[in-house]
Amino acid sequence: MAARRISGVISRSLSSSIVSRGNRSNLGREVQRFSTVAALEEPITPPVGINYTQLLIDGKFVDSASGKTFPTLDPRTGDVIANVAEGDAEDVNRAVSAARKAFDEGPWPKMTAYERSRVLLRFADLIDKHNDDLAALETWNNGKPYEQAARIEVPSVARLFRYYAGWADKIHGLTVPADGPYHVQTLHEPIGVAGQIIPWNFPLVMFAWKVGPALATGNTIVLKSAEQTPLTALYAAKLLHEAGLPPGVLNIVSGYGPTAGAALASHMDVDKIAFTGSTATGKIVQELAAKSNLKPVTLELGGKSPFIVCEDANIDRAVELAHFALFFNQGQCCAAGSRTFVHERVYDEFVEKAKARAQRRTVGDPFQKGIEHGPQIDSDQFEKILRYIKSGIESNATLECGGDKIGSKGYYIQPTVFSNVKDDMLIAQDEIFGPVQTILKFKELDEVIKRANMTRYGLAAGVFTKSIDTANMLTRALRTGTVWVNCYDVFDAAIPFGGYKMSGIGREKGIYSLHNYLQVKAVVTSLENPAWL
């Protein structure tokens, strides 16, 4: 998640593309006519070992109470990387007990804020030191390009922990004037035991977004990693303990949502839940939190973000930015610019250049230098994306390029571009979470504002224009948590991120995320004969 594209292009094998319309009877034949392929060779052996596969509870790596394990897979092949301990309700109970004891009796909340900040700074240094191993593990488990993980994502994790280390000793309350002889102050106190559930698309980055502010504010944590990508959270947690984090402050339970995730969200001794994932699962998390102890919830959920290309745009730059906004991380990004609105006067030129750019995208083993695009995360996501592509063809959107899988092994899908997309098509309404660019035409600004806002989501938007007046008009009219103007996916540690509507509740990153992990207490003391009020 970054503001620049991974550069570097290696050998490309491109097939010609023909604009055509498909239907159910000739779907297979039509899809096969579109191809964007970089040669897929034997998978490169990852330059890292698997050292941590158990649960982390009370500072120790332990087996699950049931003794069960589950396989975590290599998206390049579908082969098993390792078997990881499968936590369930009993393991969540053990982890919450450890976190509660660490909060109520342990040294972490009682440390000076400066000491806590030093632990986080030491951890950031260890992230830098282990950058290549963490990046390799992330690529192996997730399928994202190694260059993306090593040059952008892992360094951003270190940067974020340094950012929150800086905040640790700057969190304080206020002195409040009152109508009467009273001294009034507010205290900002840690909320207690925080339950955190992170997704599979950016495992290490999401670990940082959740853990950083919670630790800076003095809380303890039980974190459930995504079952598809459990490995980097365990590695990072080991480094945090090496940096001086006391036992029980951070506990990690690997497992499935309906078991470990549900147990965490409904636990009566968890004081707060933070969840990143789909909107459908977010609803379940919020319901479980409410039905248990009414714990506060922050949710960072799905999106169907508009990317608006105005008629004054530099088309070449707009095409490149729109391509990045959609295809970054194989399209598996909640903020992906997945509805590309283009002004009618430049629409045809944009479509042709967007198709050509998608055909040039290098797809292959993410460990190979110069690869822009790896496999999707797993078979479920792979099949879901192909179903949406089929839906687009059957809805009479124009398949410009792509539209099919690549190879017979792993979860690779061709970068796919549809034009002549209408607002009522599923590919224009649903979060596909894959490499499928949908290009829609608009005529007037008022029209595109209405259409861009005509969605249940409100996570992000992109605006590409040379006019400051147009930019100002659109940024204020679009009902989204973030609007990027002439840029996209800029995720600085200090910039808040979150959504309107069904894209979530609350904000991640920046000063705003600290509020998620603090309680405000008012303390009122009577004054006898005060010299002043």
C-alpha cells in the first residue's frame, strides 16, 4: 500500500486482444481470445525458513489446546508451506487471561510512556534488520511481489511503529474550567484488553496498523491473524518480545473466523474489538460484540471506490495511475479504484491505453525480479474473481483484455479490463477484490458525483484533473473517508484511513487511531477558598 508503482519490467509474452462481447454459449471460447501472460516457470525457492507455527500466549509459543493444526498454502502452487496451530475458543480464553493479567498486574501499563516508546523503537530497528526475511515470508504466504513487500510494505511497518513510539509520551488529558470552585481534569487511560482481527491481503501492514496504536496507549492485545496468512504476525511478535515487550502484552491466536474470531469478538473479558475485513464479516463481529459485553468496535471494511478521470486530464498519466489504483496487490486492496469513471470526450483514448497497459503488466512468480503481479490468495478468491468476470461478459460489458486464468498451477489470473460498463452490472456494484478494471463513461460532473456516491460503500476515491476548482468540488461532494487528488494509495503513517457508510466505523493510523484505544475519565475535585477560578 504505497504511492508508487513497483518498477522494473522483464520478459513479456503478449497475445493480441480483440474487443468482443461474450454470452453464456460461447463464454469459454471468448475468454480464451484474451491473454496477458508472463512466462510461469518452476517456483523460486523462498530465501527464508519457517520457524514459528505455534500460538503465542503469555510470551511463549505453544500448541493449541486441541492439538489441531491447519495448512497454510503457497498461492503460487497451492502446495502446503507449513501446518500452523489451529486456535479455538479455549485458546482465546487462555490468551485473554494472559492479556488481562498483563494489563491488571504486569509492567506494561505501569511503565513510563517513554519506556514504552523505547520498546517500540527497538522493535522498528529489528524490523529493519529482518526486512528481507519478513518480506520473503510475506510473499511466500500471500503471493504479493517480493519487491513490493521488501521495498514498500516492510519499511512502512517500521515507519509506523516509529510514528507511534513518538506518540507514546504525548498522550495526555486536559485541565477544564468549570462553573464553580472545582478543579477539573481529564485523564486518557488505556482501554484494557484489545481484541484485534486482521485480514490476509496486507498481513504485516495490518498487524502494524492495529498493534502500533494499541501498544503506544498502554493496552494489551489478543490478535487473530487471517487463516490464509498466519506466518508474518508470529515472526513479528517474536521480534517484539526480543525488543523488550513483557509476556502477555501481545498474544497471537491463529485460526478460523467462526471459531477463534467469534470467540474473541464475543469474549466477556475483552474490552475492545478492532476488525479489518469484509463488510459481511464486520456485521457479524459488531453483532457479537454488542451481544456480549457491548464492547466498542472499530471496523475497516470493504469498498467500491470511484476513480474519476476528468476531460482535462493528462491521459497517459491518468491511465498509469488508474492502472495502479486497481491492479496494485493483484487487485486485493479494500481501497482499490475499482470503478474507473472517464469523461466521454477522452473515453475511447483512455480505454485503448488502459488495455495496452494491462497487457504489458508482468505476471509471474512474485519472487522473480521485475514482476508486478503475482497470484491471488487462494482458490476461493480465484474462483470468485472468475465468476465476476463471467458475469461481466454475460452482462454485455466489453471484455478488452484478460478474462481467464494463467497456467494450470497456482491462482494466477490475467489482468482484465472491461469497457462499456453500466452502473447496474454486478462488476460495477460488488467488491471483486481482484484484477478486474471496470471503465464507465460520464458526461457531466454533477452526474458523476451522483453515480460515484450511488453505492453502499464509502472508503476512498480518486480524482484526476488539472483544475483546482474541479478538484475542490469533487473532494467535498464524494462521500468517502479518503479522496486522493492526482495520486492514489498514499498511506502515510500520519494520514487517517477509514470509511463512510458500510465501509466501516472509526479510523486507522494517525492521531485518530489513538482514540480507539483510550478511555476518557473526568476527575472533579472540590476547591476550598481558591485564589482564582
